[in-house]
Amino acid sequence: MHSWVDGLPAHGLASLKDRGLAYGDGLFETVAVKAGRPVLLELHMQRLVLGCSRLAITADQSLIRSEVLAYAQAMGEGVLKLILTRGDSLRGYAACPEAQPRRILQASPAPAYPLAHALEGVQLFDCATRLAEQPLLAGLKHLNRLEQVIARSEWQDPAYAEGLMRDTSGRVIEGVFSNLFLVRDGVLITADLQRCGVAGVMRAALLSEAERLAIPCHVTDISVEQLQQADELFVCNSVYGIWPVRGVAGLSWPVGPLTRKLQSIARTLLDV
Amino acid sequence: MHSWVDGLPAHGLASLKDRGLAYGDGLFETVAVKAGRPVLLELHMQRLVLGCSRLAITADQSLIRSEVLAYAQAMGEGVLKLILTRGDSLRGYAACPEAQPRRILQASPAPAYPLAHALEGVQLFDCATRLAEQPLLAGLKHLNRLEQVIARSEWQDPAYAEGLMRDTSGRVIEGVFSNLFLVRDGVLITADLQRCGVAGVMRAALLSEAERLAIPCHVTDISVEQLQQADELFVCNSVYGIWPVRGVAGLSWPVGPLTRKLQSIARTLLDV
């Protein structure tokens, strides 16, 4: 299916003056599409609105929403990627005040992950690449993603379904394209993302579900020692749901009961 | 003048699948062009080669060089911007091994900075935006530039020609689009860029010239206290050369003799 740029089929081309290309000056969302509908759209839009606010990008959110809905309808099934940039400008970091933010929509097939990832769990590659601590950008799904690109280049072996990333201070943060949860003594724990990391839509959905189900939940800094002591571990995102983590860096975990419970909930959330 | 993409006139459009747009996965160089020749080309190419090596982008450097030379010749005067991305890929952080790096060349007029910037010196805005510490990317002129975009958005008042940036630990690093030098007791001092910052081409040229002229020079961490105690201060880049810094954050400096000496050298370097 053709990409759309600003609501129109774009035949694969974007403006060379776009600040997304020049500086990574923008945001993106990766949205599962099922039966012509964007899954977890409200949470994706909430994160986009937060990102626009933090980056001072003034975009017409209702127009974006309507284009995403129309594009998903046309796609049917797969993964919709929305890129929202600050638009065009002349050379230089100063933005052009009259620039119009640019909306790019792209369609991909649903990724063909092995079923075993969800059923039996996955191994994580222990990435050497650390996440820098930048509170101004933490949590956002912005277009400055060289850390993830470098981290993902660390392994080619398909035995590793994901990579584990720490920050430059050694805290355990997330996967390369997933968020991470631990379970310890019945408490669900996920990293505080005030300094770095991407606040994933599935992470947000699971935090809400945990609250609804009165599952105790801590959003906090996580040390490697806490990782070692975890009873269960899983990664999640809004495309694949939840994968139990069976091992990383010589450590191993069973697939635990809370992981299975939340996995079932994530599957329901994605099967809209 | 038309942009070129991979050596051909591009009519302002780039591939929507380019990883430069998706992730800021690439590098750039901003090169002054005088009388059809790219100024300080060897230093720009050296930094590009270093960036390609650090990001594992395998590009044909002699092809890039020949395109830059031809494009500069066609431009005549102005600023040439080279963007080198990892090329296209499918969705996801993993690069496509067979992807061809993409070369984008863009022309802009030489910026019309007030002559007073060079003659009388400039005021720096004291940016609140801090540079995150990421040794894997430090020194490179990569396309992940949201920190500079946010910093540059902090001021609109043309009384400030540049902004001063510190890192998240408070060290004094650079300008938003310049490097910074102090002079103290006849010693030239510039920030160590092992943790963050862009290792500018004019900075490299001035370090070489200082060595040639036996001007003592330290590349080291710089504290705010050292900034306060400096005898002279200047910013530099490969387009405007050197601007003396007269003030930042309530501090002030005269335009000093070593600044004037290096400014004259920088002018010579740019007047190729």
C-alpha cells in the first residue's frame, strides 16, 4: 500500500527539507492494525500529544487521528507507522515558525515472529550499548534513535529475540523495541523512564490493567541485582503483546503465572 | 540550485524508507563553498570517515568526495550540506545488510551574519538544555540533533548570536552550532568531547594551527568556574570562522589578542 504524506498518496517520496531527515526532529508511533482498525489508538494518540507538547510541535491532532483511522481502514491488517515531523525548514537548528508539521503514514505487514516467542519465551541479548540520560527526551518516541540502531546491530543470532538495554549509570531500562517488566513477590516492577527510555503504549496499557486488577505495581529504578532476583521477567510492546523472558546474560527464569495472566490480557487488548 | 540524491538532481524529494528520516540514522557535514571549492574539505571528509566507522556505515568515500567537488563547482558560493544516511530499510531498527548508503547534497546561500559578530563579538544565550553523555555518539555530526533543536528554540532575541551548552553533569561543552575555546594565561582551552558534543572542523583546524604556532593548548573538561576565570572566550565553526564572545550569563570578556590572532588565521583558512 502507498504511503501517505499529509493525507495524500506519496509514491514513496518525502521532502528533502524535512526536519525529520535533517535532525530527527519529530515523533513516531507504530500501531498494530486489525480488521481495519488501529489497536490501542487512544494510548498512541496520548503519547503523541505528550511528545508534541514536549517538543513544541503544534499539530492538528484530530486531523492526525482521522488520517490514521482512514489509513488503517485502507490497510486492513498489518503495522501502521505514523511519522510526525516539525515540517520543512531552511538550514539551521532554528525552526521556521510558519512550518506545517508533516504527517507520514506507512504500512508494513504484521511481523512474522515465531509463535515460540510468546509460548515458550525468549532470550535477550545483553547489549553493551547504554542509553544516555536526557530527561528532556525521556519517554518520548522521537526520531533520534541511533542508540537503538547501534544496540540492535550488536547481535545477528536469531536465538536472541530482543536485547536488554541499561542506561549509562547501569540501571536496567528496557528492550531495544520493547519495555521490560519484572515480577518479584507478586509485585509488578517496571523502569522509571524519567531519564531515558520509551514509554511504550503496551507498558501504559498493562499499568492500567494492573491497577484495575489491584496487582501491586512499582515504577522505579531497577538495578541488575533486582533483575537477578526477579521471579518472572517479560518484555512487551503494542505489536506483539508480551513475550516471557527466559534468559539474559547467564541468568534464567521460568515463565511465571503473572506473566501468563498479563499475556492473556495483552492478547485481548490486541485482538480488538 | 537543485539538491542531488545519489549523484542525481532530486527535485526536492527523498525516499520515505530512508533511515535518516526514520531514526536519524546517518551523518552530515556543512561545508562552506567559495569560488566553486569546498573549504576545509579534508577535515570534513576525515570527520565523515570517522562517523561512518563509528556507526558502521560502509560508504564509498571517493565517490562522496567527487560528488561534493562537482556540486561545489556547480554552486559557486554558499553552504553545501551533505547528508549521508544508512539508506533504505524495512520497518525496525535492524539495518538491511545490502542497503546502499544514501548521499544527499543541498545548497544554501552563505548566511548573512552581521559583521559586528566577528568585529565586536557576540553575546551567548545561556541554554537550559543540557547535552546527554553518550560516548558512542560523542564528537560525531550525526543526524540525532533534537538537543540542538530544543536548545536553539530557547531564545528568539537576535541579541544572542549563539547559545552556550553544558552537559548533564554541568561541564561547559560548546555552542549550539559552534565549538567554544577559552584562553587563560596564554593557554588555549577547549572541551574534551569524549562524552558529548560535536568535534567541529574549525575546532580541529585551530588545534592544528595552535600546534604549528606552538600555542599551548589543552583539550580537557571545562567547569563553569574556569569559564568565569577565562581571559578570552570565542566560538568557532567552519562557516563563519571565529566570533569573540563578549558575554554570557552576566559574565563579560574583552576581545583578547589570541582571539584576534586566531580569528585572522581562521579567516585565511576560509578564504581558500
